[in-house]
Amino acid sequence: MTTAAPVIGLVALLPILASVPATAETADERVRALAAELRCVVCQNQSLLDSDADLAKDMRALIRERVAAGDPDEAIVDFLVERYGDFILLQPPFKPATWFLWLGPLAFLLLALALARTRVRRARSRRSDPDDPGAS
């Protein structure tokens, strides 16, 4: 009877133990992950993680300090966005100010398809029009 109690207790703990991540994320991993999501404002085409600019080093140190202070990732990103604007985000948010960034490529694709369709129709109508002196 007494051996069943510990087994039942372990079985009850299994769902809790399964929900715990296998490896806890270290502070250094958090700093790297955040720095990889943010743009270097000096280099502009590199993340903070990849940049060797002095400002990028300072920003990584700031992120490291905020992580050590226990700030959540969202608060750190919000702080930097407040300071440098949405430009610092490598993936800008979808909001009216950035709609062109997100929808611009789609608009250009649709425009190119419409132009190609118009040209194809004109070429077909020229071939099928026997009265057109330019058609052969």
C-alpha cells in the first residue's frame, strides 16, 4: 500500500514536468536572440548581433543590462523602439505607417501582371485582325 502513493505522486507530476523546457534559456541566449531581431542604426542592413559598429556594441550592452535586470523581452524591444523608432525592427509591424513596406511588393506584382495581361491581349488581337497592316 505504501509503495503505490509515491508512484501515483510521480504520475501526477508528469504533466507538470513535461511542460518545463528541457533547457532553460540563458541570459546570453536572450541577448543574442533580441540582438538578432533588431537593426543596427549605423549599418542599417545588419542586425545588432552581426554589426561591429560601436553603437551596436553599446546597444547589445544595454540589452544585456536590461536582461540582467529581469526585464521581459517585449519591454526591452519597446524601449528601443521608443528610442529609435520602428526602423530598429528588422521585421516592421503591420500598421498604417508601414503598409507600403508590407503591401508594396504585392502591389507591384499585381501591376506587372496587369501590364503583361494587357500586352498579351494586344498581341493576340493584332494577330487575329486581318485588316491591320502591321499584322503578318
